Amino acid sequence: MRPGPRHLLLATAAAIAAASTAVLLLLGLPLLAAHRLDAERYALVVALAALAGLGVGAVLLVRLVARPIDRLLAAAARIGGGEGSLPPLGEGELTLARAAVAFERVAGALDEERARLAAKVAELTASNRALAEARESLLRSEKLATVGRLAAGLAHEVGNPLGAVAGYAELARKRVPPGADPELGDALERIAAAAARIDRTVRDLLDFARPAVPAILPIDLAPALEAALRLARVQARMKRVEVAQALAPGLPRVLADEHQLAQVFLNLLLNAGDAMGGEGQVRIAARAEGGQVVVELADTGPGIAAEDLPRIFDPFFTTKDPGKGTGLGLAISHRILEALGGEIAACNRPGGGALFTVRLRAAP
Ligand code: ADP
């Protein structure tokens, strides 16, 4: 049988009783020698006192020490991996050694628990961040839908009178004989130019408000990029911009509408040209990644101000001079990618310049 805490404490109680009996004997012996005490009665009293001491000591020790230690051991064994996780004890080993092992186990279990908790917290933080991003994206989509409805109404209201203004200005210009009234001719030309600008904005608005339903098909990425580059190169702001392409070989086809995808790339290229003041480099890289094709478009411009980053995909957000930007390019691009089941995001490159990342679904 293994020596449990109870056995050890009973032994301690017995030792205490023996010691007190010895003291009683020592005190009583001189009286016995002087014949002042009856020897038999004296022995009986000492024996009874020793027995009582033993009993009371044992009960007290068991109640005050052994039971709490037992409970502590059981609790420690529960936390540290169960009674079975404690090593078997040899006959001579102290129960307290077993308690020490149990508590080491508890400390180990607590360390493991702490690590598990830290991992859980990290996981929760990541899910929280993902949730916040999803909420942000949802809010943006709602905002886009509301602005879209407003824009559609406005574009309709503005479009017809604008057509009339442009038409009458053209008519008046034709009626003024060449050179007859240069001032009037100049004013009429300005009217026509201003009307054309509003017309462009209105058409952008309509594009945004009523995006064409995309014809989603498996297409190659390269022709869409080429179409965008062809359109971009004829713009003055892209004349001194070098464009380098690095498309990974064997890129899978993407699920997209080629025309709309080209429109996204055109927006990104023209924005890069604007940001770089018409001079710099654009690098387009594409790679396959987990069922997606990731296209990155980096420029050597000044990058996007940190406070503007959360707003650049909002409709009508622009930092360009009046008349230069409508703030719709990126909002339209965002909407197109959403309809294609893709994503668009922007950040600044560590070395400077903006980086736009477009994610498209790879065709199965
Ligand atoms: P717009 O071009 O009419 O301003 P966009 O929606 O295309 O509208 O762009 C919104 C804003 O995003 C721009 O006004 C500009 O501040 C910022 N932006 C877009 N692309 C870049 C870029 N490559 N570098 C720096 N800022 C950019």
C-alpha cells in the first residue's frame, strides 16, 4: 500500500502522542519515586492520556491538513491531466513529492492554456478585422447603389437640356459668318466645349448608375490589358509614361467581361499617368494565386495620401482640379469588379508610388 497523506499524518500524530506520554512519564516519575502516586493508577492515566492525545491529534490533523491536501491533489491532478498523468510512487516517497509533481503539471497545463488563449485571441482579432472589412465593403456597395440611383435621375434630367444647349450652340456657330464676330465665335466655341465636358461627365454618371450587365466568359487577360494600353497611349498624359508588363507564363484564363475589364485597366492607367504628371513608369504584373488571377499595377507617382486611401473608391471622391476629374473612375472600377466576382484594392508601395491590386476569378 502506498503511504497516503493520511498515513503520514497518523504517524505524526502517534509521534506527538508518544512524545507527550514521555513528558508525562518524566514529570510523574519523581512523584512515583517519592511514593506520592499509586503506580498502577499512574500508568493507566498516562496510557489513557496518550490514547486520547493520539485520537484527538489524529482527528485534528486529518481534518485540518490531510483532507485539504487530498482535495488539492485531486484538483491539481484534474487540471494537470488526470490522476493517471502523475508518476507512480515508490513505497518510501512522500506524498508531498507527488503534490509537487502535480503542481508542476498544473503550471505546464496553465502555460499551454495561456498559449491556446493567445492563439484564440489572435484568431478572433483576425476575424474581427475581416468582419470590419466586409462591413466596409457592404457600406460602400450600399453607398454606390444610392448614389447610382441619384446619378441616374440627375443624368436623365441634365442630359436632354444639355443636348439642346450643344445643338443650339452649334447652330449659332454655323450662322455666324467666319471672321464676322471673333468674340461671338469664341464664346460659342467655349459653350460647345463646356457642353462636351458636361456630356462626358453625364455619360460617366450613366455608366456608373446603370452598369451594363457583364457578359462573363473565360477570357485571356492579355487582350484586355492590350486594349486598355492602346486606348491609354493616345492620351497626352501617357505619352512619356513607360509601361512594363510581367505576366506569369501559363496564366489561367479569367472569368470576366473583356470590355469592362479593359475599362478598369484604362482607369488605372490614366490615374497613374495623372498622378505622375505624365512622366514615369507603370509596371503591370500578373500571377495565379489560389483560384484567382492577381494583377498588380504599380506606378512611380507620389502615392495616395493616407487620409484619402479609405475614400478613393467612393463615388465623386477626387483630388484632381475641377474639370480634370469626376471621382467616378475608381467607383466604376470597383463596381465592375464586384459584378465580376473579383476585387480591387489600393495601397502605397514601400518604395513610393501607388499599387492597385485587381483580383479576378480564374476560369475552372
Ligand atoms: P478621378 O480620376 O476622376 O479623380 P478616380 O475615382 O479615378 O477619380 O480616382 C479618385 C482619386 O484617387 C484621385 O482623384 C486620386 O486622388 C486618387 N488616385 C487614383 N489613382 C491614383 C494613383 N495612381 N496615384 C495617386 N492617387 C491616385
